[in-house]
Amino acid sequence: MEWANQLCENRQFGSKMTDSKYFTTTKKGEIFELKAELNSDKKEKKKEAVKKVIASMTVGKDVSALFPDVVNCMQTDNLELKKLVYLYLMNYAKSQPDMAIMAVNTFVKDCEDPNPLIRALAVRTMGCIRVDKITEYLCEPLRKCLKDEDPYVRKTAAVCVAKLHDINAQLVEDQGFLDTLKDLISDSNPMVVANAVAALSEIAESHPNSNLLDLNPQSINKLLTALNECTEWGQIFILDCLANYAPRDDRESQSICERVTPRLSHANSAVVLSAVKVLMKFMEMLPKDLDYYGTLLKKLAPPLVTLLSAEPELQYVALRNINLIVQKRPEILKHEMKVFFVKYNDPIYVKLEKLDIMIRLASQANIAQVLAELKEYATEVDVDFVRKAVRAIGRCAIKVEQSAERCVSTLLDLIQTKVNYVVQEAIVVIKDIFRKYPNKYESVIATLCENLDSLDEPEARAAMIWIVGEYAERIDNADELLESFLEGFHDESTQVQLQLLTAIVKLFLKKPTETQELVQQVLSLATQDSDNPDLRDRGYIYWRLLSTDPVAAKEVVLAEKPLISEETDLIEPTLLEELICHIGTLASVYHKPPSAFVEGSRGVMHKRLPARTGSGESTESPDVGTIAGGSGTETAPSIIPSQGDLLGDLLNLDLAPPTTTGPPPPTSGMQMGGMDLLGGGLDSLLGGDIGGSAAMGAGFGAVPAVMPASLNAPMGGGLGDLFDLGGGVGMPLGAYIPPKTVWLPAMKAKGLEISGTFARRAGVIQMELTLTNKAMSVMTDFAIQFNRNSFGLAPAGPLQVLSPLSPNQTIEVSLPLSTVGPVMKMEPLNNLQVAVKNNIDVFYFSCQYPISMLFVEDGKMERQVFLATWKDIPNENESQFQIKDCHLNSDAASNKLQASNIFTIAKRTVEGQDMLYMSIKLSNGIWVLAELRVQTGNPNYTDLEISVKCRAPEVSQCVFQCCEAVLKN
Amino acid sequence: MIGGLFIYNHKGEVLISRVYRDDIGRHAVDAFRVNVIHARQQVRSPVTNIARTSFFHVKRSNIWLAAVTKQNVNAAMVFEFLYKMCDVMAAYFGKISEENIKNNFVLIYELLDEILDFGYPQNSETGALKTFITQQGIKGQHQTKEEQSQITSQVTGQIGWRREGIKYRRNELFLDVLESVNLLMSPQGQVLSAHVSGRVVMKSYLSGMPECKFGMNDKIVIDKAGKGGVTDDVAKSTTGKQSIAIDDCTFNQCVRLSKFDSERSISFIPPDGEYELMRYRTTKDIILPFRVIPLVREVGRTKLEVKVVIKSNFKPSLLAQKIEVRIPTPLNTSGVQVICMKGKAKYKASENAIVWKIKRMAGMKESQISAEIELLPTNDKKKWARPPISMNFEVPFAPSGLKVRYLKVFESKLNYSDHDVIKWVRYIGRSGIYETRC
């Protein structure tokens, strides 16, 4: 929230008394003094005053009150002063649109100034003022400036078109500025061309389907010519634009490449990277047997290596890009391993990236060197880096078979260091090595087992358990080892639990006689005592497998594992292609498509590498892009339903009988009623039990009896929810109460689901909660607490849950709230952080309350007071909102609002508009005044307008949201 | 494009804040302060994404410069721009410090307005900028129309880096070949990686718009010439030595890149005064001026014996200067005794290192230091990481073997010729990251 920032900065400002004169300030009456100085006759004094104003503005102080005085200084022939005033204007014009108009004349006059620097300054500044009225006046001067005789003015005007487009796209199109801008691509001055290209590219990005840039061989030729002549920045704009072009055939593609390659020797790394992007993209179209193709590949390596001698930040950008390039075309840098060796003083972000690339480039030819390096890195200080280095050693073993043995012995050396995280990381990678080369390095298992106790990270524990399970037949005390993990089964992470389950089943299949008890224990832990569906399901599957067909179980569980891939963390090919098209940009740094981090329409378009087309094949291939990359749906974000939805789906599945008719397939028993089948069936199936152990069979049969209950659990709870929801919505009387929503899903709270809403009844704020127990055990000892919040909401009494909440049970609780608790500003303002405790754990969630809960009953203001207050609150505190599509007349609206303590004080009808004046008082004494305008004359016009004025403007948004909710329900 | 640019002091207070785009609000200033400057953890990346807003930052002493954007900008360009911004500021008011920034904040705003328009970098050559952004501010009125258009054509022109009408009584130029040798050597003396990154810095005081051509003993050029047969002898006689293989080079924007690409000739119209003509990198046949031979022996748990020998490896007639060897010591060092044959050596507890300084050393010599390091017993399980021994020095030759063959100056409009220009060439080789593991 802006006000808070300013507040906090003002505070800093006060404490900052350095010797730079403009940054110091007298505290009281400062604005007043500045006002006097600004209106001084002495030029120097005026200028000093403007400087002080700008200094205040910089540190976030609100100096908008000086607007008229500063604008008065605009009429000056002192260029420096003028620039300062313009700077002020750009900052505050939006908040003072009416007064900003005062400046228009000066702007228009300046656009005619004989000095090109002043003309350009005027047009540049005008474009930065986002006030509609000023924008209108901008059109004519801009038109002139686009055709100005001076290139400096033209290059500034070109950018101004992009600014204007950002404010009012329609206006730019209507005024024909786009065509003028296109003409500038043929301008004689390279800088004008560059800026025009930049502006057009930006505008084109927000109109993905327009043919704005209309690149054709002629215009490309012009761009390539300008490329040789313009500034480094201009070269970047042009290269980035070129990259969007789709050459018609390989010959054109080659000729562009030839003219772009000289840029690889530019001192500016961004020029180099943009050139690399063009080359990487157009290279796709060249036939691989072409001599030129090989030459180009060779030419790419040196400049990429040179980027690594740039400043560290640029190195980082370069390395992120090289990572992509190496994945796309490993041949380019395959001989350059050494340059990626880590230097002791490299910043950590550079080190980690280099390491990544080293692993990708590792091959039989350089593995010895790489390993020596990695071993060195594993003794460094930074934990992340060391871990990555250890992991890299493992990757090398998997990638280069010849080195595996050396890698394993290096890893063993590292384990001997006993440094905790090194040991854990080593064990994780050794697991992968075992997978890749089965039955080769089992001799090291003994060493690994020695370190069992020091493993505290889930991944390492899981890896170790996997190893024990996999090689259970060779480890004498495998059962003891696994059993030791079983003691704290419920405290383990899911990853470890799953692994432990599988490992014990493996062990059982290998040594059935000694481990029956163990396997039963783990199966019952997984199926009965856990509320993790994955774990439970896997438990049941094993159970069923073991009980039905032990031979099949052996085939399934001990099946030969598929080979693991040599490369890891490879970027998915379509994404990689897209990222290659974005070399040098943020997307290539994040390794994410622009749509993942850019808002709005920009960057939504996916870029693709062009397909290879021979010169003879087709001259026109407008859809080259789509052919190459495959269908666009691949990159569409997959929608993962929220947990609530998932539960709902499961419910449907269970409640409704399967709609498919016809003979049910044998496995469909798993669906619903099949549970009983399983329960009963297990016993009979176990008749022919494994290894003839009757005791075990009984064990298997006894447990699943509980299962149907557990499946029913979500059903009951869900029904309860539905019912509650209905109740919430159906409340017609009194104040508006929003429907209950789920605040804490059961998944996050070990089976406790909380949904709720807020209500104000007879002057008391109530938090209405629905607690549902979706777990298997009884819940007791409920308590609730709030974090400090904006309005000091706090529970007025304890949470009244008298009887224990048994599984499947739902109860409704109403908690009265007071507003005398500790206060802390929240973001958003009406956010409330809640902690709920029960016998199982403490859970945290946050919810938002409608601010109308805080509207008190005595919020009706006297008319006179209202008028005076309205005038007293400064205009900038007023915010305007629109409520769309609200079919209410003013009386109905007034009644609805009154029910929520929003009081109408007066009503006025002016020109077919009803104006309602309303007051609200918040529980902390803040008054909010509002003016609601209802169109009565025109029945088609159903939008309501509301202006909210308050001394604390930050509540306006919340109040408005409330009014909207009240009026619409 | 860049949405805004902020400058903070080390406490995170804003010194300069300039917003170019409407999508960047005032809260962005605080987001960066809270999430990066005041972050508890060490900065893990120069690019930070906070709530869909990307922040690029660089640090100069304790000043933070941050560029903000909400779009998919050219990241390399943003960093290049930030460096450029630092250069421009330094050219105007010297060191980038809180004091200087506060004292020049009006100037900085003026510069930011000029070199970044709607987030697009514009001409940022200080030579050009200084003609019309001055701290006097009144220049505007006193300029004649010609002067004004000369300024604008220079700012936008093809030769944005040089203005017309420069005159010197004495035409003179200085060429500095500055190289830094980087080395990473294993304890056994095996070169793990070595490269030279060099720069050719030129100071030109030439009249008019001189056309220059620069030549060096680049292998490709000389081989080419050699094939021609005619200039073979000339090439050999002028260079005297064999040619060198340049892995890659980059040039100042004044150099005609297309010409270099096609003919490998370096031609340009130089900016006035000092600038960097080119950068290059070589990895083959590097003369490593020094060799460091370390010997570290752990005597029990509380004592280390270190012996380091350095050998100079260049012509005996040349002198290396400012030699410094830095031998890291463990964190639990309690005392150090050093004996060295030459120079001075000191244990610096605050830097955890023994620093050995030698003022001068001729070629083909060797010198030795030995030290006994007493350690406090610790129960720290982690082994000492043994950082590499690093070295600093300066030598009066180019370790890459690069030689300047010629720098020809042509100015057709004025009456001075190549012979009238006084030319100076100097070679300096310095240590870059010159490390030997121990």
C-alpha cells in the first residue's frame, strides 16, 4: 500500500540528516516555506526550491500540494530548471489532472521552439504524462515532430508513439501514427530507425496478430544496413527485431547470418547475445551438410567464451543462456570445458551455473579433468555449491561409464569426511549409480550403512532405504535396519514413508520367513494410521498383491527397472525451442516462457524456431512457425484442480453409480462397493497363502475391516459442507453475510476442515465456523487465536467446541469477536491470520473478512457534519468506483445498504441521476463518506457509480468491495 | 523495457528513483529494499523476481543500482546499461558514492532523462553527452543554431562518439596494451586453465576526423599475408617474432565490424581522448611470468608447515614489479613465523593470510618463503578448504605475445600525415586471477 510506504519513508527521511543540502529539511511548515521560495522573484532561489521539491519527491514525500507553484516555474528559458519542472510534472500530473492542463500551453509552445533539444524535451515529457486531456493536445505536436528536420527530435518522437500507444492505443491507430512510424524505418538516420524499430516491436507485441512490423526482404535489408551504423543499443533493438523474422528459404537465411556474424565481435555483450539469438534461430533453416553451417558453428564458440570475462552479473546472464545453447547444440562448446572451471572468487550464482554447464559438457574425453575439479569443489564452503558438486560427481558416473569406478571411489572418500551434508548428498547419488550399474558396486554398501544414523534429510533417508531394500538379500541385518526406521514412521516425510513401505515389501519377498511381522506392521501403519492417500493406496495395492498372487507380486515389485537417463534436468524440447528464441532476455535467465512471468497480453505469443525449408521448396511459408514446433496446446498450462475440487470429484465418483453400462470389467471392483469384496475376499484369497503361513493370512484379513469407514469419511463431510453452503446463501434478512468458504482444507490440517464466514448480529461481530473432522481419529481440545490485524479483531471468548469431534462429524460454532485486540496493518487490509489448535496439531490459515462487519450501528452522521467533513477531506483522498450491471433503484439500494449499517443521509436528484449521500463509521472510529450515483433516467444504464472519501484512503477499496457485495446480493 | 531505475545507499534508502513505465508503482522501491538489500541471506542471483516484477541489480562500493521491469526485457542489455550508467556517472562526478550521488542528484535525473527514454537506452557516450548536459544548465540559450544542430547530429549520428572540428597543435597518440594473465595451477604444477584477457587502450589527441588503421601480429592476418607471398618478408621483419593466435576479440563501437569480419582489418575513426579500442582473449602459448611451487605439510593437529617458491620466467633484462603472494591460513591460526629470502612477509590475521611482498624481481630468478603456522585445536569436523595461493604482479611485456605492428592515421582534409603523428606504445602485463592450489 502506497500510503504505508510513504509513511515509512518519511520516517527515514526525518532521521536522515546528511550534509547534502537538498536532502536535509526543516520539519514543520516545510511545504509552506517551499511555496514561498517557488514564488520568489529571484531565479536562483526558485531553482533551489525546485531542487528541494525534487529531492523530497525522490525519498517518497508527498509534495503534490505544490503543484500550481511548480508548474508556474515552467515558463523559463533555463533548460535545467525546465527539466526539473518536467520531472515533477511526470510524477504528479496523474494525481492532479485538472491542474496538469495548465502545463499544456508551455508544452505546445516548446514543441515549436527553434532549439531541437527543447522540442525533443517537450515531446518526450508530454508522452510521459498520462492524462487524457494532455494526450489529446499531444497529437498535433507529435505529428510535426515525427517529420521534424532534426533527427534528434524524430528519434524522440518515434519513442513517443510507443508511449502514446501505451496510454491510448485506439488514438494512435486513429491518428495514423503507426504508418508514420513505419515510414521512419526507412529514415536516413540510423538512430531514428533503431528507435522506430523498438517502438514498432513493442506495439506489435501487444497486437500479436497484426502485421505491424511487416518484415520483408526489403525492410530486412534496410535494418541490416542500419545495423552497421547505429549505437550499441540501436543494434540490440534491431537484432531483437530481426530474430522475429522468418526467412523464406535457406539462402535468405544464410545471407542474413552472414551479415549478422560481425556483431559477434562487439564489445557490448547484449549485442553479442542478440546476434547469437538470430544465428541460433536462422541456423535451423540451413542444411547441415552446408560448409557454411560448419563455419557458423565454429564462429559461435569464441564470443560465447568471451562473455565469461565480462562482469559477474553479465556472466550470469551469459551462463544461463549457454546452458540453453549447450542443450540445443552441444557441438558448439564441446571443446571449451576449461573455461567453465570455477574460480575461487566467482560469486556463488556464477559458480552454480558453471557447474551445471560442466556436467552437461562432461564426456569421456575430459572426464578426468572434470572429476579432479569436482573433487576440489566438494571441499568448498558454500553448502549449496558443495552439494551440487557432489551430485555432479554422481552424474558423471552415470554419463561416462568409464569413469564410474573413479567417481564411486571419489564419493567414498567424500563420505569419509563425515561432513553431514556431503555424506547425505553422496548417498543420494550413489543410489542412482546403483540403478545405472546394477550388481557392480555393492561392496560399498557396508560403508554406506555406517552412516545410517547421520542421515536427517528425507531424500537421503529415502535413498538409503531404497538401497537397503534393493540389496536386502546381501545385507544381513536388513530387517533390523529397516525396522529402526519404522519406529518413527509417522514423523517421516511421505517420500521416506513410501520408500520404506516398498523396501520392506521387497525384503519380505526376498526373505519371507523372517519378516512377516515387519511387513504386517508397515502395511497396517500405511493403511490404517495414515491419512495420506498415496501411502494408503500403495499400501493397499501391495496388500492385495501379496494376498492374491505372491508370484505376481514378486514379478511386479522386483521387476527389472528401466534404465535411468544419462542426462538430468533437461529442458523439455518445445520449451527449449521457445527459450532459444528468447536468448538474452529474462525468459532465458529464468528458463521459463515469458507467459510465466509477464502479465497481460505481452509475451503470450509463443515463439518457435523456424523449420528447415530449401530454397526450391516454397517461397511463401507463412505458417513456418506452426509446422516446426508442433501444436500449441503442448505448452498450455495444465490446470490442477484445487484440493477442494478434487474432493468434490471423488465424492461424485463414490455417490453416483457408474454411468457406464455393460459388463463391468473385473477391476472395477476397486470403485466403491468393491471395498467390501476386498475385505471379505482377502480372507478367502489368503487361503492359499504365501509360504503356507496361516498366521499371516489372518493378519492380512483382519485389518481391512476398517476400510469402508475411511472411505465414507469424506462423503459425510462433503454433504455437510453442501448443506452449510446452502444455509449461508439462503439468509435473506438483515445484513449481508457472505457465503461460507473453505478456509482450511482437510489436506493441510491432518483431516480438520474449516470453512466459515463473518456476520454482524445485533452489533456483535460473529465468526461463524464449520469444523469437520475428516480424519480417522477423534479431535478434541480446540482453541483459536488471531494474529494482530488491521482493526484489532480478537476472539471475545474461547472457541466453544464442547464435545469431542468424532470422525466424520461436523459442527457449527459461532465465535463472538471484539475489536480491542492488538493492531497491525495487514496486506490486504482485511486480512486475518488465524491459528486453530486441536489435540493433533496447530494449524494456520488466513481469511478475509468483509469490512462491513466493522460498520457500527451509530454510523449515521448529521447532515451539517457530513457537509463539513466532506469538504474537509482533501480531494486526493477521494476514490471513484463503478459497480457494473446492478439493477437497483436508489431506494432499494439505500435499504440494502442500511441493513449493513451504511446510512443514507440525503438524496438529491439531478438530471436523471439520483445521488445518495451516505456515511459509515468503522469500529475504530474512522468515518467513511460516500456518494452513490444511480441513473434513473436511462433503464439501459445499469452501472452505479460510487465515490468514497475518507481520511484514511486505504480503506476505500475495501469499503467499495463491500458495497458492491451488498448491492449485488 | 526498463520500467524504472532506482539507486539506494547501503541502508536501503532511496537516493534516486526514476520510473519510466506505468506498470511500476512506488511499492517496487520498497519491494527491492525488503527482499534484496535487507534480505537475511546472501544475494543468490543478480536478477530477482518479486511478485512478477523483475529486479536487476549491480553494486558499486556500497551503492545499489536497480533496474525494474515487468516485461520480458533483454537482460544482457539491462546489465550493460547499468554498467554504462555507472561509467557515465563516474565520468561526470568521479567515484560513485552516496555523497556524490546526493550532491549531483539533479544531474543524474537529467542524465537519466536523456539516456533512457521510456526504458529504451539512448546514446550514452559521455563525449557526446557532455556537449549538452552540463552542470551549468544555461548552455541552451547561448548556442547558435549551428551548434545546436551539431549537437543533435552528433548524438544521433553515425559517428556519435566524436565531434567535428577538434584541433590539436601536436597530433599525438598513446597505445597501451594491457593484459591480465589468468592461471589456475594444480599443486603438482599442471596448468589447469590459463588465459590472457587483454585490452588495447588508446589515448588519441588528433585533429579533425582521422581515419585510423590498427595492425597487430594476429596469426590469421599474417598467414593471409604470407599466402600472398609479397608481404611475407615485410611481415616477418616488422614483427620480428612469430604471430599469435587470438581466440576472440571485441571492439569499441567505433570499429567497422563488417570490415573486420571480411578482411580482418581494424579500421575506425577514434573518439577523442581515452577509450578502449579492443579486448581480446588468447589461450595458446602464453608466457606465464611466474610459477608458484607450494608445499604444505600438516604436522600433527596443531601445526602447519608451508614452503612456497616463486620462479620468474622471462628475459633477465626485464623487471617485474609490485609482486605480492598471498598464502591463505586456516581460521584457527594462533600464530605464524615467517622467513623469506627477499621482500617482506607478514601474517594478516584479519585476512586469514600471509602476505608476502617483493618490490622488484628480474627474470629467471627464484625466491622462497617458509612459514610455520600454529593452530588452535578445534573440534570442528569440517576440514579446512585450503583456498588457493594467489599472486599479483606487473611485468613490462605482453604475456600473450601480442605486438602492435602499426597504427596508421589518415586525415585527408587537414594537412598532417601519418608521419607527423607522434605515437607511443606501451605493454603492461598484470596478474588477473593467478592461482595455484595447494
